[in-house]
Amino acid sequence: MRSFLEKIFLFVLITAMLFTLAEILFARYNGEPRHYALQYREIYDHTQQSINGIILGSSHSTHALRPSLLDSAGIRFYNYSFVAAGPRFYSRWFKDVYLKHNEYPEYVIYAVDYFMFDRNRLTRQPEDDAEYLSSQDYFSMFFSAGNTNREKMILSRSVIFRGGKKFLLPEFNELNSKIYPVQEYDRGFIPYDLPPNSAIWQPLPLSAIKDDDQLKDDFENLIKDLKAHKAKIWFVSTPEYVADTSIYKKAGAFQFVDAIAGKYSIPFYNFNTGLRSSFNDSIKNFCDWEHLSREGSTIFSRRFAGLLQ
Amino acid sequence: MLFNSFGYFFFLPVVFTLYWFVCNRSRRAQNSLMLLASYFFYGWWSYKFLGLLVLSTLLDYLYGFGVNAPNKRKAKIFLWLSIVNNLGILAVFKYYDFFAIEVTRGFQQLGIQLNPVLLEVVLPIGISFYTFHGLSYVFDIYRGKQQPVRNIIDYGLFVAFFPLLVAGPIERAHHLLPQIQSSRLFSYQQAIQGCRLILWGMFKKVVIADSLATVANDIFANSSHANGYTLVIGAIAFAFQIYGDFSGYSDIAIGSAKLFGFEIFSNFRFPYFSRDIAEFWRRWHISLTSWFRDYVYIPVGGSRNGRVKTVRNIFLIFLLSGLWHGASWNFIVWGFIHACAFMPLLLLNRNRQYTLDVVAEKRSFPTLKEFSGMLLTFCIVTVAWIFFRAQGVAQAWNYIGRMFSDIINNPGQLLTVPKGATIFIYIVPLLLLDWKFRRNERQLLVPGNVLARWGVYLVFTFLVLIHFGSQKQFIYFQF
């Protein structure tokens, strides 16, 4: 037994030392898109001046809404849309991260999706962003009494666990910088240069979506909180390359968002129903069925800025 | 609790320490600790369904005494009670909705409209495994091969032993109970073998299976857009994903059991080196196929009552095996394909050709005949896996149809590297290592030199760690 325990102890010790060394050596390799780091840096460091508005939403709005082009509306926005971020993410992130270092925003654009209340779709949680949190926020979240996924927090914080495969294959890093060209980063916006052979043009069928009441509550609670702090809110459904508009008319999520918009007097700009135009039918405005291309995001942001004025 | 989780890597050393340092003076204390640990392990997933496990255990414990009655009629009653109880639990949680929907469809064809109440209950993890533990215990008592266990802790541990609880191997009372009922002494060699098996199992699960899962999931999800060779890649990826996933889990289970002084049956013996389908089923999920052989095939007559009944019995166990995996037609079709592939061997009396040896046992390489056999068997098994993986029978047929028609119509596509071809970075090393270990899956060969040996351990450990963040649930948890 003694010999066995000695060997196990020695093995664990060597593994831990090598693991720590690898964490230090490979810290500069990060398979994640680099713009997340910039978005979180803004939360902590406030590098931008006079930001009085924020944009919330999923990747649809990360790649659609260019804050610099919304300046013409007289509001300086920062785009805090994250890939796969839904109501559950924002209900936690807003309190546990954003508000700890920022005041309530005066203006909020919330980009909504017809699948946003399906628990299996927008699955991002604050734990996934553990690597970007300050040490204080990280440990505060880790030791909080709520339903924090501590295992995910450890996995997301570690270079090895988080993207070990990716640092072995530097092509992953190059691939990320090609798809998300960080040199064109614009206050949270980043273009989405998806390779054409990876693009999917079939939209998510309604039959595959199952709305979750808890997520609807999360969404409404956040809106209520923002309204209580006098934020001016807009809902927007960014344009999608979908010919069958009945999806949007039948989607339970949009019916719910409509009801919330009515209840709290929030303008809802739906560019897939009432505001649909020839823009939606022009493939050059899109890089797949749901994300705008570089060109599309420019045209759309300018048009949307006009509606905000 | 998953084996490939931080929780397990805290849980295992804690239980190990308590087992060998606190409870080591008393076998009863060790067994009590293991039972509590097993319930904790299961309850970590769901404390509500822990009640079902405990209830099932208690009932079979009591039925065991009834089945041992001298009065054969009374014994049979208790046997049937156990069968109804265990299969009833499975029926309610696993099969009710499927049969309700299919019966409704059948009546609809006759113009009769039914509105069945669907239960839509969560399938308790491990239910297909622990109910089979209980059934085999009661069957063995009825046949006189096993005496009822007096100590309820010992019996409870047999059913709920945590390394086996959620995805097997399905142990037999006559093999595991004697170990539970006797003292265990710590063995250095056994513990080291256990650690090696855990590491090897983690490598197969986390590195191989989860990496291949990404490719297989992508190809199956977009199968209508993929070319024929990509679809072949997807099928091969899934074949090795399920092998890595399930055999990896079994290795971790067997290795964990060894740390506590228990020897568990092997569940996989390099099935993709099988020279025919019959050998495949002696090497794949061995505990399940032997269970069906001993408790279904042989009781209904086996091969003793003529060709026709033998064929019927073979189809019966393969279809049941398919149904055991899931309440869905694609699993039944999967079983049917295997039955059809097995039948020619049975009818030609060639199903027991390869029972004793392993391929190229005394050589380094297989003969051409052996290689051809392995390749053909792998192809049949992989085509069948398409039904296993697909969302339904229709998708599987479309997948297979598209795969073959696209290859026939566009053979030149092979000149370009198909999407997903990187899977061979994972598959080739796995096959090479399996080939090296093929003579004994429990005694993994390691370098003799201690530095080389530790180097191998560290490389494998780091491969597991760097793949740890993108892990996925064990496939067999859903059964």
C-alpha cells in the first residue's frame, strides 16, 4: 500500500507541476475568439468614452450591429452581444458581472431571436467566460450560493482544459482570426467571415424549438429591472435570409416578445416581418441564413440608426 | 456523477481512503461504506430516482427468499413476481410511450382513433443495468446456482456497486457476490492495473470518443448535404466513437473496481478485430450478450429444438437486444441486421469457429483471410451502426442510400480529401494500441523501463487533460 500511495503521490505531483508549467507557457494561445477578451476588458477598464448604451443579444447582433454607425443616433453604444447568449446568460451576467463595474445604461438594444427561449439553443453561461473575469468576480461567482457550475468555471479558466487541442494545433488560432478579424473590431461588433462551404442556409425549423418558461421569466425580469432604472429599450430582430416568413409569425418567442413590448411600451423592430424588405432577399447581405455579412451589417446598422433617432 | 468529471476524481480517492484506512478492519464496514458511496454516486445524478433503485433492490432481495422455497410452485410465483417487477419498471420508464404511440398508430390504420396518455418521464440512469442485475440474481437462485443472500447490505452492494451501476458491465451474482462476501486484501499489482485501466479508459473516452463525436455529430446532422465519402467517414467515426465511449467506460469501471479489490468481467475484447459476426458478439458488450444467452436464449430452447426454433430464438435475442438499447424502431432494425448477418454462420454451423483464440495470436500480423474477415465484419457492423446512430429508420435509410449512390455515381470524389478525414488521426493510434494489447485486454502492455513507462503515463494523462474541456456524456447512459 505504501509503495502504491508513494507512486500515486509522485505521479500527481509531477502532473501538477507540468500542468502549471504548461498553463504558463501556453497562456498566450487562446482558441477562443479574441474579441470576447476585448468586450470583457471594456467592462472592467472603460476604455471608451461616454458609452451610454449597450447592445445585448446573441451572435446575430454581434455581427449585425456596428456601434460606430449607430453614433449618428446620438447614442454611444457598446455591443455586449455574445455567441449563444440568451436570457439566462444575461439575467446572471448583467448582475454578477456588468453592474459590479458599470452603472445602469441609459439605452439598451436587445436583439431577440425566435429560438431564444429554447434552453438547448442559446446555451452560453457566465461560467463559459470564466477566463475573462477578474479574479474577484471569478472567486465571487465560484463561491456563490447559487447554481454555479463550478466544474465549468475551472475548465473555462484553464488554458489546458479550455482549448488544449487548439493550442496543439495553431491552425485553430489562425482559423479564428480569419473568421473573426479582430482588426475590424468596433466596440463589441466584429464581422463574421464564415467560409462559404461551412455556411448553412436552412433555418432552424419551428418544430425543433421548445420554449422554456423559466427563460421567459429571466427575460421579463431583466427588462423590468432596466425599465425600473429608466433605461430606454428597443427590441430588434435582425434580418435573416429566410424566405418563409411564417416561421416568425408563428414563433411563440416572438409572440411573447410582442406581449412584453406592449406591456412595457418598448418599440419592437422586427426586420423579418413588418420591416422585412428586399434586403432580406439579397444573399450578399448574409454569410449564412442567420448572420449578416460585412456589407450587410454596414447597410443594416445605418438603417437601424435612422430608426433610433 | 460521470466518471470523466472532477467530482469523480475527488470521490474516488475519498472512498479509497476510507475503504482501506478507516473501514479496513471489517468486511462489513467496507461493504457498508461501498453501498453508501454507491448510493451517493447515484444520488448525485438524481436523489429522487435513488428511491427507485432502493425499492427495486429491496423487492429482489425479498423475492430471492421466495424463489428459494422448496415448493416449486411458490418459487415460480416469486420468480414471475420478480420478472414482472423488473420488466414492469423498464416498461413504465422506458417502453410505455413507444408502445402507446405504436399501438395508436396501428389502430389509426384501422380507422380507430385513440388518445393515449403519455407518461413522458425521464429515463432513470442505469435502469437497464440494475434491473438486469436483480433479474439474474433471482433466476440463478431459481435454477439452484445461487443461494439467497441473507445480508441485505451485501445484496444491495451487488446491485448498486458504483463502478457498474450506471452502464455496466452487467455482473453475475455467482461472480460478484462471493467477492463481496469475502475479505479483500490490498494488492499492489491489482491497484496498479486498476489505475492503468482507468487511464486507458479515460483516453478512449475523452480523447478518442469525444473527438470523433464532434465529427460524427456534424456529418449525421448535415447528412443530406454531404458526399458519399464523407458519409462513410461519418459512419466510421461513429463506429469508433461508440467503441471508445463504451469500452472506455467499461475500462474505467473495471479499473475502479480493482482499486477496491474486486475483479469484474471483461466487457469488450477488441471487437473490431473479429473475424466474423459471431466472434463480434463474443467480444462486444460481452456482459449483455451473455445475459441474453443465459436468461433468454437458453430458456426458450436455444439451439436444442431444431433449425426453425433456433432461427426464431436467434432473431428473438437480437431483436430484444436492439429493443434493450432503446424504445425506437431504429434500434430494432439494428438488432435485425445483426440477426440476419449471424444467420448464415449459424445455418452453416460456422458460428463457433473463433471461440478460443484471438486473431494472429502467435503472429504479429493477420493472414489475408483473417484481414478480409475483419474488414467484412467491420463493414457489416458499421452499416448497422448507422441505424443505431440515426434519429430514425428513415434517416438511416437515406444516409445509407445516399452514401452508396453518391460513391457509385461520383467515384472521383475520393481524389479530394473528404470532410472529417482527420478522424484517422485518432483511429489509427487506437487500432495500433489495441492490436498491441489484443492478447489480454486487462493486462495492458507497458514499457519495461520505468522512465519510459512514466513517460507514457504522463503523455496519456496530458492528452486526456487537454481534451477534457470538450467532453460529452457517455452514450450508454441513455440506455
